[in-house]
Amino acid sequence: MFLESSELYDAIYHFKNYARECEILRAMIAVAAPGARTILDVACGTGEHDKFLKEHYAVDGIDLNENYLRAARVKNPAGRYTRADMIDFDLAATYDAVTCLFSAIGYVRTADRMNRAIACMARHVKPGGVLIVEPWLTPDDWKPGASFIHAGEIGADKVCRMSHSGREGNLSVLLLHYLRGRPDGIEHYSERLELGLFTRDEMTRAFESANMDVRCDAEGLMGRGLYLAHPRTQ
């Protein structure tokens, strides 16, 4: 996958206001888990959120992409970054807050795997802590047939990505085409991404099955909403 490149990932998503998102996140954590000092960032990507969160918390992360993890370690040298799958990991540690942001939960693709991921994350939340998950779009919100363009820069190189949306059952399908302009010419790459479309009821049941009380913030960090869940007290 061309998006395996951490440089390209950061260049394409430079439009995201990570600093502002982290301000919102900090305010939510202050209410949901007062005095929180530790965060586990699940599917942390290149660590762009962690770059800002590290000023206020001790932040660790997991991701499947080793290239992304290397970038995250540079941005947050004090953090412990582990290559792991969100549906099946055990860090032998718990955290005041566990986050899964930028709709990464969609990459598990199926409701069964989503349930397993939520349960796994829940096991890493301290009593009195909070699990925060930013969802992907619901089946009703997904609009097949749409196209989008994002552009950025990697050093002197210009890059752009055009995406086209489709749907296959409960999967949203994104066909992606990348152009990278180098001094010796233009490179073209393409890839296909699939993300599961989960209803709000499916997401809510996943938290409840993990023995958590959950509420949904409709706006969240970037308009996709945010689930905030607490371990149930015995």
C-alpha cells in the first residue's frame, strides 16, 4: 500500500487540525477521568495526536504499521510504541484513558471484529478511566459515488490523492489514486481500502458487552461523533 509511507500519510492529512482536536480531547478527558496522567493511543498511526498529547500525558501507542510506529517514536520519544492488532493485544498495563481516533475502528471491517477490538481496549482501561473511540460513518451516513481530492507536499515533492467511494454490503470501499511529482517525473499509485459500516446500536452494544457504560458525543473531534465509555463499577 502506498499509504504505508508515513511521509505520505502526514502530507495527505495535513488538513487535519490535530492541535485543536487534542485540546477538545483534553477537555473531555478532564471531565471523564479527572487527574488522568496516562493514555494508550490504539491505531496511533504516525503519532500526530501524540505529538500534542505528550505535553500533558505519558502516551503509549499501538499500530500494525511499523513505518507509522517509527514516525510516532520520533514525535514522542518517551512513549512505548508496540506493533499490535487492535482486536488482539495485551500490553500487561492499564491506562487512565484509551483512545482510538480518526475512525480507525472502521478498519476492523466486521461487527464481530469490532466487538473484539472494543473488548480488548476496555481491558486496558483503569477503574475510573475512560475509553474514547471516534467512529467511522454509519451505513446511513455513507454516500457511495462521491469523489474527493487532497493535496500536500513531501519536501519539494508535490502529492495529491483522489478517492472514490463505493459500497459492498456493510463495507465502505475507497478506491484511492495517488500522484507524486518528483524532479524526474510523476509517480502514480493506487490502492483499495475497506472500512466496516457500523450502526450506532452496534457500537453501543459493543461497549455494553465489554461491561462499560457509554455515551455518544454527536460532534466529537471532527463531526464524526465520539463514544466515551467507563468501566462499570461492581
